[in-house]
Amino acid sequence: MATAPPSPHLAPPEVAGPAHVGVVSFLAARAAPTGGFWIALAGGVALARVAERRGPRLGFGASAASMLETVAIIGPARFGVPLTQALTAPILGRLHARGVGFWLQLGACALVRLLHNAVTTAFFIWVIAGGLDAYAGTYDAIGRHVGIEVGTADAVVLTLVSLLAWAAFASTVQVLVYRRGLREWEGLERQHRGEAPGKQVVGLRSEKRNDYPPPGRFDPRWVALSAVVAFVLLLASTEWALLAAVGVWLLVAWLTSKPDPDPLPAGLAFAAILAAGAFIFALGGGLGLDAALRRALRAALLVLVATWLRAAARAAGLREVSRRALARVRWVPSATEASAVLDAIASERRLGDTARSLAALVGEAPMRPRALVDAVLAWVVRESTSFRAIPPERSPRLRTRAADWALLASTLAPLMAIALG
């Protein structure tokens, strides 16, 4: 039985605490149906603090660990919602430490946001909506209802303008909030230490932490690999035979993998939303009912495969897959640091109390923008300062069995369905 070597040491409290706050904030941003950008600001400030005080390697390591922990807890669906802030927080933290002014910080943040949003928009246009013609055709169909003709070039220009406008607005807000948080961090930290001497901190418990995964039928490594194969197959084609075969495979895999049912409701809701968007754009773009149905089904299956990955591998299993992946790429800058931070923050059991403390603090603050920002920043500093890591009792032990090979082999069934069809 193989066991991944543990990290040489846990990340220090001044790194693990902000990373824990990042997990709470990013989880809430990914789970919320709207407003993910605003919710993720809190976690971004905490991660920017790590890079400001401890350098870029630990900053990016803490950011990567926070994102990987959210995947372990709720799966990979909607991974991109807080991704821009996870990428830019360490950059802004280091720029702030070097005394770089507002406008250069804004430019760096806006550039990353623009590139990220351009990639996600391109994915939606060519994978979900059915191509540029279908995407532009939907805008044209909407425009005709109000007497405006929208061509393909017009749709592209409107999209670029909207991306630029959002990059400018969101980046301005992000930089202003981050700069305020970093400037006031030490004062808020002194205030917290003075108000709550001897207060029991989050994470200090008498019992040991045990991250051994709950029993599942398949090794999480093979679950992850099977999900990747299914995802690639879905990206390759929208033929009915392939979609039907992947659907049947997914149903059988779900029934045989002893899945955790918790991710299913959110996965079904997101699958329905994305499928509806694909159907509307494909049908409105003139691709026809058949193509619209196929693209809607593929969009739903993409989300459901991601949901099955989290359900079948479970949180501890996905966390262990992340640890082993980081160990294999330890030559990549910040990979070793990310592994150490992940070991320090890996426990979803502590997230509920942290989230409830934020809700209570915000509920007591006046309903004005600056007062709300200050309340959230006070919470960020308090939770970052209070957090203490619990060393894992042991690393999960994984073993490849015949069932795991069968699971991986079964992902090739959709290819056989196309060949026979």
C-alpha cells in the first residue's frame, strides 16, 4: 500500500491563517449563485498579506492551497469564480510591499482579469454556445426584437467592451479593498489581540485530526483520472451516441462508487443553469433544435462528471490527490509551499464556525459600503490571527485494486459506442 510522504513541516501560522480565510471566502464565492467576486475579496486580502510579508513563493503557495482545498470540499465545478483573485492576490501583495502605486497595481490586476475572462468567454463561445456564429446569432435575435441589427463583428466588439469594462471596474474595487486591508492589517491585529487575550483560537482542539478518507469503492486517484478522460471525451464531440454512452457510464459509475451525496443538489442546479444557457445560445444562434439539445446535454454532463468526481473521491481523497500531484511537481516554484499550506488547512470541519463568525460580524455592522468593508477586514485579520493548524494524524493510504482498473477501462466505452455506431 502506497503512502504519500507528508510535508516536511506545516506552514507557519501567519501563512496558514490567511490561507484558511481564503478557503472560507473562496468556498462561499463558488457556492453563491451570484456575487462571487464580492465574496472572494475577503480571501484575496488575506492571501495578499501572505505575499506581502512572506514573499511570492509562500504567497502563491498559500493561494494554490486555498483553491485546491475548495476543490477537495465541493469539487471542481465553478472553479474559475475566485480564480482571478487567487492569481492576483500574491501579485498585489508583493507590489504593495515594494511601494508600487495604485495605477500600476490596477494595470497588473486588470491584465490578469482580462486574460482570464477572455479564456472563459472563449470556452463558453466555442464549447458551450456552439461557435462564434451561434453566439453572435443569439445577440442578433435579441437585437431584432428591439429593432437593432447585430452582426458577428458587433457581437465581438460588444463582448470585448464588456470584458474591458468589467476588468476596469472589478480591478479598481479589488485594488482599493486590498490596499485598505493591507494598510490597516497591523492596527486591526493589535486591536484584536488587545480585545481578546487568552481567547480560544480556531483550530485548537484536544483530539487529533484524522484525514483518512471515508470508505469509497474506488481509489480517488483513479476516480480523478476517469473523470479527466470523460471530460476530454465530452469536449471532443456532441454526437448523440457519445453523449448517451457517457450518460450511461456516469450513471453506472455513480451507482457503483458509494458516492457522497452532499455535492449532488448543487451539481444538478449548476448543470441545469449551464444546460439552459447552451440551449438558448445554440437555438437562438440558428443551429437548430437537434444541435441545441446535444449542446445542452453536453454542458450538463460536463458539470455532472465534475460533481461525480467530488462525490466518488470525497474530500479527503481529492485532498490526497492534490498532495501527491504537488509532490510530483515539487520542482515547480511554490509547489512545496502549497503542499505545506494544504496540510495545515486541510479540515472542512472548522469552516462552519469561521463562516458564522463572519455572518455575525457583518450583521452587526452598519449597512454602508465602507462600514461593511471595514467589518469584513476586521474579520479577515481576526480569523487569520486566531487560526492554528492541527497536524494530520497520518496520511491516507491508497491502494489500486481490480475495480479501479475496471473503472478506468469503462471510460473507453463511449469511444466504442461511436466506433460501433
